[in-house]
Amino acid sequence: MGTRKAKNFGLIAVGALAGVLISLGISAVAQRGAPLPLDELRQFSSVFAAIKNNYVEDVEDKELIKGAISGMLSDLDPHSAYLDADAFKEMQDSTQGQFGGLGIEVGTEDGFVKVISPIEDTPAARADIRAGDLIVRIDGNSTKGLALTDAVKLMRGEPGTKIRLTIMREGLAQPLEVTLERAIINVRSVRSKLLDDNVAYVRIAQFQEKTGNDLVQHLKGFTTPPSALILDLRNDPGGLLGSAIGVSSAFLDKDVLVVSTDGRAPDSQYRYMASPSDYARGRSDYLSDLPAWAKTVPMVVLVNVGSASASEIVAGALQDYKRATVMGNRSFGKGSVQVILPISEDTAIKLTTSRYYTPAGRSIQATGIEPDITVPDTAEGDLFIIRREADLRKHLSNQQVEEESTTSELPWDEFEMPQPFELGGDDDFQLRQALNHLKGKPIEDAKPRRRADVASHEAHGESGKVERLRVTPEGVQPQSGQ
């Protein structure tokens, strides 16, 4: 498929706004071998003139043109967008893993800003902002209809400055008011630790430029070969495609197919292999220093609804080759690839150009990765109940399968909402089930708690009493008066 010319494109595999970038030198072409639509362009000119002559306030030409470009792209699919100078720089900063802000990956839903994933060890994570939360106000101003790039600008800022967010959350009747203090966000892409029975745990929070190399360093940090490995991709919104190929290659045989892309243009058709030419891009092969046990160690990959794009590439490749057992919840379902096309020195467009496919030829667009073993988020049921790709307005269809309803949730007026937990912590139910699977033990079932049962326990002073919590600027605190 295609030629090496595909390398001229900066391919990115992102969540709704993961913020990643590869620079490229390519000029945009108005139309490929087709005449310009003169009638439609005359209509555009007429509308432009009408606004300039009659709008209640004076509008600069460049603002009208910028708005027209932004509207063209946003009407295509949820991931194509116009990047003005600020958004372009933010994308570069995010790729490097450091920026000033709150630590939230965001997208849009129903005209509001939606949290795709909070980033670990950031003000957002410490304040218990969760995947699926809708940010309906920023400093008291409604986000309804606000461009995503403008919302990101409002939330980014100088470290030490404060911002107030109003959040709507599934299962809560009233909005939450959360005051946060901006900080320097240093995104640690890879974390690791050794669990009981010599099981290695590695979590990838986001796929950045150095993720593959960082993964190798963490794997080398295990002084003795582990008995098994758990790769945690939950709430990982994606990132650089090359990094996803590198991470997959760390656990697969050399030169096997990792992912393929297919689009309308010849340059968008390509097969990416477990080869340095596809993951190192001319730099030194960081996998040359990989511990040998990485290719054979028994593996579990954890995914959930917040696992998107590059995360799904890795999970899909390891699943297709039966290299790992995928556990958790069905993933987000973002099976499209965007390229960054500069249109000036400091602006660009992010354009969807292709769908990607797992080694077995599966498109996960709008369907996601179905786990080999489904495990809910907590022992009481799913905590991260958010809309998937298939629920986004104007999402690309999956041409292989018929789309189904993607959201299912308990009637929260009857059941207690599960409590938040730390990914990789002692109260991580899915991690515990991954350990059970690796040890050959049974997988536990979730047992949602009915409100009536909880009320009965509280009334009789029984040990099953549930502690009520509230969100404060300092984090999650016990709620008084309960």
C-alpha cells in the first residue's frame, strides 16, 4: 500500500484533543484535478460582503476568514480542526510533555467541553475531575458553543493562577463547582512498579515523542525478569502514531505488521511494521536495548472507554497476534488518523485523512477494541460512563460492521455511584482481576450496591456504611452533615 512518500505526512493518532504534532513540509492543494466550485465560491463571497456591510459591529477580514476555515473543518468530523497560532503552539508543547494548565484532555459533546481524560499528578486529577465530565462553565462563562481551541486557551495559563470550573457529571443532579490552581504540567508518559508475585506493572498515560524510549528504560529497571507484565492503557487518549508502533514493536516479533492506514489519497495508504524505519524515523533504534524477556513474558493489556486511538492501535495489535489478553471495557473507538497541514508559519489545519486497521484488517472506528475478558471499572460497576466515538456528532462510520448503541449504564436513581479509585492502586478492581487471570484464579463479578440496601445499612449502623465525599479545591474531602 502506498510508498514511502507517506512519511512526508505528520501522522497522528489522537483522542478527541490529545494535542500531538509532527512537523511537515507539504502545501495544501485546493482540489485534486477538479475545477473550483465557482457558484459556491460566489455564494461565499456574497455572504462575506453581506457580513462586512451589514453586521451590527465591524468585523476584521482575517477573523471572518478564520471563522470560515474553522467552520469548514469542524463540520467534517469531530477530529478535524483549524489550529490558530496559540493552538498550534499548544499542540507542540503537549507533544513535548510540558505545558502550563490544569492537566485535562478535552473534546466536545453537545456543544460543551467534555473531559476525555485527566492527566495523572495534575491539578485536575487531584480535584477528582473525571473522564466524561462536561465542563459547562469556565469562570462563570458558559462553554456552550465555545470553540474547543478557545476553551483550551481559557484553561491554560500561568502557573499559580486560579480558575473556576462548573462541571456536570452523570448520576449527579446538581453541577459541581471546582476551583483549581494552574500548574506546570509535566506529563510522565510511562510509569512502572513491581507487584506481588514478581508481576511487572507498566502504565502509559499518553503517547509522546519519548514514550518508546521511556518504556525500554522502565522495562530495564526490573532487575530480574518478571513472571508476567500488565500494560495499563486505561484513560490513555492517544498520541503519536510512531510511538504506538514502537510500543507495539517492543512486544511483537520483528518486522510484523502493526497497523495499516487507508484513505482516499494514495499518500494515506500505508503499512506500518515493527521496524525501526517506522517507529524510530531515522533516529537510533531505542528497542535495540530492550530486555529479551519483553518478547515472551505473559501479558495482560488493560483498556477502558477512555483508551483511544494510539492506545487502541497497541491493544489491537497485541490482541490480533494473541500476544496479550486484553481486559477491561470496550475502548473509545477512534479509528481515524489526522495529519497536520501548515497553512502559514504559525497556523495549520488538523485533517482526518485515513482510517487505520489492526493487523487482522479490523477497523475499530466507532466500535472500539472489544476485550477478551470484560471487567467493569470497580467492584460496584462502571465508573467511567462516557460517550464513545460512535456518539460524537458527524463521526466517521465503520464500513465493516453495523454500529450499535455504545452507552449502557445502571439506573443511578436505584444504584449507588461507585467511588473514584487510583489507577494502579490497591483499590484498582480491574488490576486485581488482571492479577487473578495471570495466576489462573477466577475473575470476580461486580456487585452494584442498591441505594435502599445502603440506606438500610446506615440506618442500622452496620459496617457497610458509605462515606459521602465532596469535591474541593484541595481534592476529594469527606462531606460533613452526612
